[in-house]
Amino acid sequence: MNAKVYFLIASILVALLLSTQTYVAFCAPTYHVAITGDDSANGAESSPWRTIGHGVANLKPGDTLIIHEGTYNEAVNIEVTGTEYGHIRIVGQGQVIISGEGVDSDGVVLGPGVSFLELEGVRVTGFSGSWGLALYGTNNHITLRNIEVDQCETGIRITVGNSGEPPEFGSADYVTLEKVHLHHNSVGGFDCTPGPCYHLFVRDGEFAYNGVEAGFGADGFAVEIGDHMLLERVKSHDNQGDGIDIGSRNPLIGNTTGDITVRESEVYANQKNGLKLWSGGAVINSIVHSNGLCGLVIIYNSNYEVVNTLVARNGQEDRDYGMRAGYQQEKGLAGNDNIKLTVFNSIFAFNGPPGAPTGVYVGKGVTFLSDNNIWYSRVEEEIYLDARRKAYSQDDINGKALFAETDNDEHSMSADPMFVNMKANDFNLSSNSPAIDAGAPVFQGINAPSMDIFGHERPYGSYDIGPTEYGSTSTKTTATFSSTDRRTSLAASSPVATTREQQAGTSEYVYLLVAAVIVTVGLLGVIVVLRSRTRAGGGSLGARAQNQVQIKMQISQTA
């Protein structure tokens, strides 16, 4: 192999060194926007641009745009996209407000195909006739962090199109919302219509007072079509519609798995229903209380789980059940004759209006499995099983008649759970609550969660019934579940790391790549030099050998 070949190999390695990943790690710049800036400037911190729209238009994969404190009266259309190894970051610094005053368009728009992008630290407000923040479709690996949207038509809208119809620009996949606050929007807080939204992760979000000023039945959080979703530490309250409504049109696509989990969340004081799951899901360590209609609604055929959850004081505006499972739909998109509902370690109490309490309704097509629960709403009819055309009273539960006839609720009870102060919405267990140590560690192959709604470790003694664990003060940093059902470990098994972790991994990869290239180029250089010397040395040795041969021939001839 000659020097030219070695030089060619070295050139290829140098090209790798100058690849996109290397650019991201070493060359990707940070730009700045400020209300004192000028769009004819270069975007440096000392010479910032004036408008966010101009700033984002100049970004490339791996770039960061810092938006400095101030009010920006503009719509922002983002058309640039990041890459797997070069996320684009747009970060508000200080109090950044994107105002829609006098603007007749959607507020912040991620156009079709925009992906691998993070938006952080901004408030979007005043786009009264439009969407505050929108992902138009075919968007993936998007992170929205520390975002507030208010006084818009819809806070966050994902996908474009009409309800029940295919999306105009495609679906959204791997979208993460962290500490997002959507409030006082006229039509809805969060809305994925028509969808679908896949791999949607919502953490520490709040959806509140949507539809109140407009008098519209706005949901706090709604996904028309979607799958593989996790909502944790979410609050949805005081909305004019439902608190959380997931999967109402899922039967239209017919291939969803019911991989939906709501956990460590609170859904309360919504005008309509509390939490509606249409096509499967799990509710874990959550509190659903004081909603105008039904607290927990389970609708179409699929598997559902309710674990260590409290459903209380619902259906008081318009008398309704605490929970309805498999209730017949007049114009349903799917059947409700093959529902599996597993309920354990949960409390259903004080549902229905004062003087006219209600229990729970379980439809004909529901396979109902339950134990270690507290049922305490209606003396003569705590649980109505439509398949048996029979209501079971508190005496039936405590006297084991329910267990004898259905093989359910052997260890359940009908008793006042004795909250600390229910009138003040303090649903912690008092020291003499019958729920303490009355739960089960596992039921039907599903393990109880290893922490409570506040992150306190379970069990403290034995497992408690309900979302809180009395006496436990130690905090688990991460929820762990060992259920055989994949839904309870969705976060841990998710293939999506946080973007910052991905970027860190990318940097480590690039550092190794650079080191490898440098070492390889150095070795190739050494090899080239050595081979050159060897060839030069080899020529001298060859000459000496020829001389020795000639001398030997002369000696032989003389002899």
C-alpha cells in the first residue's frame, strides 16, 4: 500500500471528523434575540436580533437561540428542523412573553415535519381567535418545557384537521410536555384533534379554567386518537368540560393497544366528567374528586386498571355515578361487550349529590375483578352489576355476600375512609382510618406502586388503600412498578431519553470519534514514515548482498 492510499484513508477519516455530529459538538453556535436588538445584526449576545421569527429562521441543527426577557408582539412560525444528533433549542431567559395582540394567526407554530426541537421558558398569550402553540403534524421528538399558554382559543393544539378525519399533515410522535401550564383558554387547554398522537409524555403539567370565560365546555386535556401515553403528576381542574379525555376516536384506526397511564395526578372541579378513558388505560395513585358529572368513565372494549386511586364527591352537579364502566353508548364507534376492569387498593366514596348518593355502575360486557377496596357512597347500592341486574349494598360488601356471588372484594369493606379534612380537599388518611395497612401488594398479577401520590415510599408497614401512604415520609426519586402489565412501567421502558441526555450522549460519542480519528491519522502517518525508511534501507541491503555474491563468485573462480 503506497503513501497515496494512506493519504486517501486519512482524508476520509478527516471528513468524518467534519461530519454533522462534530459540527454539533464543536461548531454549533448560540444566537440571541432581544427587544433592543436589530434583525440586521449578527445574532451574537452583544449584537442580538430583534424578532424571534428572524432568529429561528437562521437556525441549523444543533443551534441554540436565547430569547432575552421582554414582550414580543409577533407570531412565530418555525420551519427549521433539528436532527437526531443536533436538536435545535429555543430558550426563554427571564420573563419572555409572546403576545398575540393585534395578530390574526396562530401564536407559535411548528410547521409540518419540524422535529428534534426543544422550546423552553416562554409564555404565549392573547392569540384569542387562534391556537397558542401548535404542532401541525409529522412532528417527532419535540420537547415543550416550562411553557405557559393563556387567553388563546386553544392552549396547545397538535395535528391539523377535523374531528374524525385523517390529519392534514400527519401525526405527532414522541412529544414531551414538562411543566406546561395551560389556563383560561376559550376552547380547550391541550387538544390533539384529529390526531393521532403517539408516545406522548406529560409531566408536572397543569390544565385549568379553560372555557370558563367563554362559557364553552372546554376540556383541560383531550386526545382524540392516540396511544402510548403517560401523564404523571398532572393537575386538570376547573375546566368547563372534562378534566382528561383520551381516545374518543381510537376505534377509527383500530390498532391501538390501550397503553395509556395516568398516575400521581389530580383531576377535580371540572364542570363535566373527571377522567374519561375510551380505549384502555391505567389510573394509578391518583385523585379524582368534585367533578360535576361522573368521576371516572370507562367506555370501549379494552383492558383497564384502577390502582390505589381515590374517586370521591363526584356527580354532585347533575347526579351521576362515581364510576361508569361499559355504559351503553347511543352512537358508539366500538363495542363495550368485552371490557376487562381490574380495581384494587382504591377508594370510591361520597359520590353523588347530598341526599341522593350514587355508587358505581358496571356494564353487562365488563369482566370486573376487584379487591381490597373501600366502597362508601350509597348504603343500599354501592355497586350495580348490570350483568346480574343486581345492586350490592354496603351490608353485602361487609357481610361477604358480594364475594360469595362474584368472587370479588373478599378483602374490601364499606366504611368511612376518614380523611383528614375532606371539606378542605385534604384527602390524607387520619390516624384511625380503616384504609391504613388494608391494601394488598399484588392483585391479579398487578403489583401495587412502590410510592404514593406524593412520592413517599410504599409500603409503610403494610400497603394502604388509596393514593396516600399514612406515616411514610421517605421520598422515592423515581416511581418503580413491577406489574406484568407494561402500562405501569411505561416511563422506565420508554425508548425516549430526555433531549439533554441525548445531547450528552452525542457529545460523548463525538469526543470518542475525534480521539479515534486523531489516533488513527497519527498511526497512519507513522506507518507511512516507517515504510518509506524500510524501502530506503531495503535498497542498501540489496546492494550489499549483490556485492557479497560477486565476491563469492570471484573466490570460486580463483579456486
